[in-house]
Amino acid sequence: MFCGEQAKWSGFAPLSVFRYLTIYVYCKSSAHGTPPRDMVKEMQRPKIGIVVAITSKDAAIGKGGKLLFHISDDLKRFKAITKGHPVIMGRKTYESIGRPLPERTNIVITRNPDFKAEGVTIVHSLEDALKKATTPLPPLLNQGGVGGGDEIFIIGGGEIYAQALPLCEKMRLTIVESDAEGDVFFPDWRANFTHETFREERFDKKTGLKYVWSDLERTT
Ligand SMILES: NC(=O)c1ccc[n+]([C@@H]2O[C@H](COP(=O)([O-])OP(=O)(O)OC[C@H]3O[C@@H](n4cnc5c(N)ncnc54)[C@H](OP(=O)(O)O)[C@@H]3O)[C@@H](O)[C@H]2O)c1
């Protein structure tokens, strides 16, 4: 239901205007005529991406409110990918992290109208989270990414991944070769994300874990 709405988001006006003008000038100067409406809408729409670490056995992502693995290089990669972008997470994931992630605008989803947390934006639906992620903030309040970020990241946990997956276009998967037992799982993505744009096989000396970084794009 959000897919149709994504194209309507226009809360990041300055960047959109810039993009529109760029396309317009390109089209006019290269005799293509007026830019097609769909092309402009496509350029305006920030991509929604997922970042997640799963087990190879059954796509478990967590247990007892905690992560299953702490792989230093993977955490560094997570930071590098999400830095400067809005990150959207469920209340349970926020509480398991215990603090706002720095240099990112943290958007936390809860049904609890009384939920309070310092340094994060609290919303009560995924739809509102996505709207907030594209709403410009004054420069002093902007912790990176809000209002013009070209990619918004969904960072968990299981409930939020399940709701957001149909809206996502890109996934950064970390697949850990492990049969660790989890109590929260990532939803099945395989049928819709078949185009792999990046793959790297890795080994973590500290934990002895083999894992793969796999970036995927939506194909259906
Ligand atoms: N491996 C990874 O990459 C990764 C990444 C992130 C998290 N995790 C793990 O995943 C686990 C947490 O996942 P989870 O599924 O239990 O919880 P979650 O998705 O983090 O948060 C669930 C909470 O989000 C709120 N919520 C969900 N849908 C909502 C909606 N449509 N509208 C309003 N609020 C909504 C509710 O909060 P209220 O109850 O406050 O209403 C709900 O209890 C932890 O073990 C964590 O470590 C793993």
C-alpha cells in the first residue's frame, strides 16, 4: 500500500527541484523534449534499503532481544553503509541497541503513544517513519540523511523487516555460516531479489565464522 505513495513524497524539495532541473535541462538540451513524468517521479523517490545479518541455516536474526553475532568488520560495514542516511527500526531493536546510532537520523516505530527516547524520532507506523525519513529538517537538527537522502535504511528487527520488505528495492545481506538458534527470523526474500550486484566471501578470525556479503536488488 505504500508503494503507490512513495512516488508522491515530495517533502525533500530542494534536492527534488535540483534533480528536476537537471533532468529538464538534459532533456531540453538533448532534444528529448519535456522529461517524462514517470522519470521525474523515479528520480525524486529515495530508495528503501534493508541491512541485515542472517544465519545461513534458517535466516535467524536475533535471540532474547539480542543479535546472534558480533562480527567487527560487519558492524563497520553496517556503519559505513548507513552513515548519513535515515535509519528506521522497531522499538525492540532500538532498545537492544540502547542509544541512537550516531551520524544517522534514528527513526523508531512503536505503538506506544507514551514511548520516549532522547535523540530519536518516534513514530507510530511504518508509513510515518518513511514520511519522516524524507522530511527536511533545519541544518542544526539534521543528524544526517533526513530530507534528501537518496537511500533510507530499514535496520530491523523481524517485525519491521517483514512489513518493510515489500517496499524495499535493495538488500545488503550478511549471511553467516551458522546454525545458531534464533527466536526472530528474516522473511523470505529469495523470489523477489534475484539480482546480486556484489558478493564477497569472508572469514572472521575472532569468532571463527565464515560469512558472505551479498547485495541484492529487487527483480520482481
Ligand atoms: N541480525 C540483524 O541484522 C538484526 C537487526 C536488527 C535487529 N535484530 C534483532 O531482532 C530482534 C528484534 O526484532 P523484533 O521483531 O522482536 O522487534 P522489532 O521489529 O525491532 O520491534 C518490534 C516493535 O516495533 C513496534 N512496531 C512494529 N510494527 C509496528 C507498526 N506497524 N506500527 C507501530 N509500531 C510497530 C512495536 O513496538 P511497541 O511494542 O513499542 O508498540 C513492536 O513491538 C532482536 O533480537 C534484535 O537483536 C537483528
